Amino acid sequence: MAETLLSPGVLARETDQSFIQGQPVQAGAAVIGPAAKGPVGIPTLVTSYSEYQAIFGSDVTSGSQQYEYLTQTSANNYFSQGGNSLLVTRVASGSFTGASSTSILNGDASSAFTLETLTEGEIANSSGSEGINNTLENGSKDNIRWEIQGSNTDNGTFSLLVRRGDDSSKQKNVLETFQGLSLDPKAPNYISKAIGDTTHTVEQDGTDYYVKSNGTYVNKSKYIRVSAVNTPTVDYFDNNGTAKSALTGSIPADGSGSFNGATGTLFGGQEAKFNGEISVTNIQGLAQTDYTESINLLSNKDEYRYNLITAPGLNNSDHGTAVGLLVSTVESRQDAIAVIDLNGYDTNVSTIVSDASGFDSSYAATYWPWLQTLNTTGQTVWVPASAMIPGVYAFTDKSSDAWFAPAGLTRGALGNVIKAERKLTSGNRDALYAANVNPIATFPGSGVVVFGQKTLQKRSSALDRVNVRRLLIELKNYISQVADNLVFEQNSIATRNSFLTQVNPYLEGIQQRQGLYAFKVVMDETNNTADVVDRNELVGQLYLQPTKTAEFILLDFNVLPTGATFPA
């Protein structure tokens, strides 16, 4: 009931208009593919290429095959071109587990605790042993070791070092140090609390996929977790008859050791074609289902935010189910673009044009042909365009804004590319662009350049261009975030004004930065009638005129006779 004055006085009222304007969601890209090591099937955020290498490794040669360069190359190029965050999901075939420390013993040779590596698969965590001159035999830089230091039985504390697998006791390469650890669950530096004991599994609920966290304490180590602690529960007397806690007497002794027992080979199945290209029947030994599970998991926009997703190595010609799912996922999310590959290496323009006709989506784009680059070992490899395009988008975002075309000589230059699989003629580019395939052209003096920015939408509209689709993604992300804060608020003039006071200045900023020609936002009594209010709805209508790119520049040169006057 509203307050009223029944006698002379002052009535103090307030209207909160102090809403703080947030920032647009700055989501990075997502990439799905094989890797040398790391968690399997768990989307993992990395913010630099060095962090990618630490978690997922680099190129690993298995006979004549180099598999994981597709994912690694995409990550390397993305960060080198200005990308700031990448969501990586490793796919692998078969059952993968982490390596274990077996059990780290106390002074009585009984088990104190067990560690397990965060990364999965034996290629990164095979066992090693101390050899001659304190060097590690059968170890590699991608392995890790553990070492106990500073054990203090009286205090019940010790320190744990995580070391690189190919270091030596004389020249240690320490990756992490955890000091003053305790086996006492009540202690502030309890080992499981200090290091973490969480595992992650991918679960399915009906048609939905989600990541389930198992454990008590979040993982603070980048390499290991505590899988078991054998905490003593009784006190004991030492040889002098002094009562001591078993917690202090059961701490591990100083020493070091390696991890072992990891399972899961990197890949199986038949060998890949042409320097690592996926085969028709398998994807570097992986089944399409290994990819589709990860794609389904990344469909959850409430948990995973990104504005671009790729799966280098998948192509529609050989793996249409997975590629189709990738496109339908972004169609459902409506906040990201899927960059897909239509065909494998060494095909022709007519085949690419035919493949493109099977798609119709403003949330997907494709580029062609394949590109040559260097892997981390300095070898030349061929990659599909989807491995390099995220770098172009990242450069555009860094140098301009999302609504500028990621194409042309200014923003479309492909960094870290040696050459394209073929030099497209003007006729080739015309045929591809007419089919909504973005050509990758080679120009003398300018190098290899993305020379198109169409989506795979067939109908001609503003949304058949990548820059407009990315603009709308940016706008919807921010404005939806503003609206989220109004859910369950009163459907009143004050609530509507709070929306307008945040959205209008934001759109004005976009307009000033060349993203919009004009806009109008309506959220008032005209679209929030009594019937709408009674349905517990709040309606806002936004009218946008996005800016268009100058893709076709027509120059008329008029030669006039001497003495002629120029037109006004």
C-alpha cells in the first residue's frame, strides 16, 4: 500500500537507478580435436599457447603419423594472432586414465597417500626410473615426477615438488611446489585441500550432456590431484614413551619417484592420409561419436561461452554427421559461428560448390582451400582452413571490432601460413563466393589472404555476411545479460527505464564505432499492455540497421577532352 501524508510533513521516497552497466561478454573460441595429452572430453580453458602446451602437449610423432598438429596448430595460430582465451576439448579413442604414484610411503613403509595425474593417456605419463648419474630413464619432457622434501615428523608436515619428467636430481626442473602439507584433515594445509582431489566425468541426462565434478576440494595443481589419503586415526607412543599423534608419525619420508599405470594409447585404427589428414572411415583412429559427445557437451550455453567453434580434421564429405551436429549446435545456441570444412585435401572447386549447397545457416561459414604451415618441430604440414581461421577472427577483434569483416588485405592476412594448396583464379573466386564459400586467395606482395566473408545462409539478407552475424551475436550477448538481471523484477516503468538506460548508451557506442547505421529500442506501454503484464511478460523490441561492408567497389574513370569542364 502506497504511503500518503495525512498531515504536513516530508515523505522520503527512493527510486534505484544506480544500475551498473556491465561489459559485453568477451568469449573466445572453442576447438575440438586430438591432442598429445590432457584431460579427455573435458572442455578446458587456456589463456596462452604456453598454457595449451603445458596441458595438451605438442606434436608427437608415431611412426610416419603426426596426429595432433591439427588442434595444436589452431591453438598456436589463434594466440599468435591476438586471441585471449581458447576452450579446448580433447578427443581420444578408447578408455583413458591418468597415471598414478602407486602410493607414497611413510617411514614405516605403509601407504600415506596416492597422487594421480590430471592428464590422461600413457603417452604423457609412462613410467620412468632413475638411471646413471641421477638422470631419468624412459622419461620425457611430457612426463612428470614427484618429490617429497622437508619431512618433519614432530610437526607432521612435509613439502611436495612436481618436477618435469626428463630432469635430473642434480638439475631439477620444478613445475610446482606445495609446502607445509599435512595429513590432518583439520589442518589448514591438508594435502587434499592444498593440491585438490577433484575428478571430472562427462555424464548424460536424456539428450543433455554435462560435466560432473567428483571430489571435495578444487584442483589447485595444474598437473596432479590427490586420489587417496590414508589418515591414521589413533595416537601412539614413541620409544621414549611420549604420546604422539599418528598423524605426525605417518608423514612420508624424503624421496622422489615417477608416475606409472596410465592407460590409453593416443590413437588406433588405420593410418591417416596425407601427412595427417583424417581418413574416410575414421578420424585419425577416432570415431565420429568421440567428436559428437564433445559437441553435445558444448551445446550448453549456460556453462560454456564462446563466439566461434571449430573441429579441424572433420569434413562434411567424410564426417557429415559430426559436421551437421556442429552446425545445428550453434543454430540452437545462437551465440556463436561454426567454421566448418566441406571436403578433404586435394579436391576441386565444383566439388566444394556442390558440398556447400547442402547447408543453409547464418551461424556457419566455410573457407577453402587447405593451407600449409609449420608444426612445432619445424616440419611443413597441411591443415584445413578451419585450423587457421580462428586466428583471423582473433586479429579482427583485437585490431577492430567483431562487426568488421575478418577478410581483405587489412584484416584477412593469414599469419603463420606458407602457402595455399592452390592459387585461385578470379573465376574460381567468383564460383566459390556465389556458393557462399569464402575463397582464400594468394596475391603477389600480399601473401595468402581471406577474400570473402559470407555465411552459409542461402537467402540474401544482411545475415548472409559474417560481420553482421558477429555483430548480432555481440549485441544479443550483452543485451541478454542486461535482461537477466531484470527477471523477477516488477514490470513497471522503473524496471523498463533501467533496461533502456543501459541498452541505449551501449548501442550508441556501437553506432559510434561503425557497427550500426541506426537503431531504436521500444520498451514501454505500447508493447507492454495490460494483457502482456498479466502474463508476467516484459517485452522489448529492438530495431537495428547494421552497417554493410564495401565488397564490390565500382570505379568509373571518365576521360575528358582538353578544355572540358568537370561536372559539379
